[in-house]
Amino acid sequence: MMKNFRKIRGQERLVERLQNDISKQQLKHAYLFVGPKGVGKRTLAQAFAKTILCGNMSERPDACDSCETCQILDHDNHPDFYWMRPEPGKDYRIDAIREMQKTLSYKPVSGEYRIILLDETEKLGLTCGNALLKSIEEPPEGTIFILVSSSLEGLLSTIVSRCQVMQFSSLSSETVKELFLSDYGLDEKRASLLAGLSSNTMEVADYAEQAQEMLEWLDFSDIDRIIRESPHELWDLSQSLEKQEHIVQIIGYWRKSLRDSLVRSIDKEIEPMLDRDEPIWEEDYILGALELMSEAIRALEQRANKRMTVDVLLQKLRKAATA
């Protein structure tokens, strides 16, 4: 189901700009939504298209969600909404661009506008980019292109110059948490933990369904207890951790927990607000562990052997903890 403007979180500034274009009847023939993955570019592009095509738009431009047009859009079956994206792991194909261009020879079916939404346009390449450029330079009346891209790299500068560029910002951790609560139905604890993993985007939502399993790994105090008190369990711990698909994110969350603990331990103003049950580690241990975790993350990102990297990390953490 496509969202409307009212349900967009974290990009209110861009929503207002798009609403102004609609209300002032100053719609551009081409928009480029660019920004990091997971910040709502595609979601806002769909909300924009839905509002333009809505048959019962509110005074402050937004889709009504109840008219026939909105219902058809929610079922991905509107003749004037054309959504394109490349196959997973591949670039755009020229035949897909040409197939889209065939639709441009016809007038919109049910209203004044036709929306062409092209996702992941950083994967257009030179041939497809040049073919698309011709359509953007001379669009048929009533046709609006919305290009979505995680980067300007890979896009022809001539395409960028012919679009109204909408630069997306990262989301706040609180916004990410709200989205996990409202859109994914997670409980407070899982939403908070995944928001902490988010790096201020919703890309982490790709593994929201695995949140329950990940909860077992995200609490570093449990891991630290095993490291300190149960060295005989390190082998099993290492073996289990190595099998986790999102091991970099898990170690990253441990690192964040230690950083937060360090800040809390040295910031006397917030010390009275600390949870009595929340662990505070020794400063020297935290600093050493942070460096060890950063080294492990760098190694894993460079495709080092997972088992060896995890083994080394846990053994060094134990040595630091018992020094």
C-alpha cells in the first residue's frame, strides 16, 4: 500500500516543497530524489505520485486514500503510474527503457497526468541514460518523471541538470524507532535496539523480521559476562556469532553500547539519570574494546575470515577484561 504525505516521517521539509509545487500548479517535468539508502526516497516518490493522481485531493495537497484512483494505486494497477527498477543485482536494460517510452506516445488514461517512477537510477549506465535523456528533454504533455537514486554517481550530468533535485537527509534515531513501532509492529525494546543499529536510515528494516533472534546478541553486557566469567563458553559463542548474517551490525551495536557507557560515566550531569541496572564498564576497558571492535569491523568489511576474526576479537576482549 502506497503511503500519503501525512504518513511520511523525517522528510517533512521535502514534503512541504512538493505540496507547494502541487498547490501552486508548478509541477516540474522531472524530479530527482537523491540520498542515502533507507531514508524514504521511494516512499515519498510514491506518495507524491499518489497525490498528483488522486481524484479527491485535500486542500493542503495530499492523497485521500479512499477514492477509486487511490485504491487502484494501492493495488499497483493504475494505467497512469509506471514504476520501473532494474532486476536485483543488475543494471537497467535498454529494452526496458524503450518499453517505457512506448507508453509515452499515448495520452494519460484517467486524468491529466502520467507519472513515470524510475527507481535505482544510479544503475542506468551510459546507454540507458542517453535513451532516458531524450524523453526527459522533450516529455509529452502531462508526463512527470520521478527519478530515485542513492547517489549522483552513475547519472549523466545532463539528466541531473534537467531535474528538480530533492536532496534527502538521514533520519533521526527517534524517527527510525517510530517507524519500527508504527510500520513494523515491533515492541518498544526491539524498536529501540534496531533504531540503534540503523545508522539513521531504514535500511536496517531489511532484517526487522529477525529482530527477535538478534536481540540475543545485541546486549553486550551478556556477552561481556561470558567473556569474563565463562571462558570455556568462548568457543561456542564464537561459533554461534560467526553464523550470524549481520555480524558487522551486531559488533557495531556493541561498540555503540560501550561508547554510550563511556559518555554516561564521564558526564556528571546525566549520571543521576542512569538506570541503576545498566552496566558501566571501566574506562580503560571501554577504550581498548572500542579499538578491538573497530578493527574487527574493518576486517569483516574487507571480507576477512569470519571465524578467525570473531575468535581473535573475543580472545582479545577477554584478555582486556581480565588484565
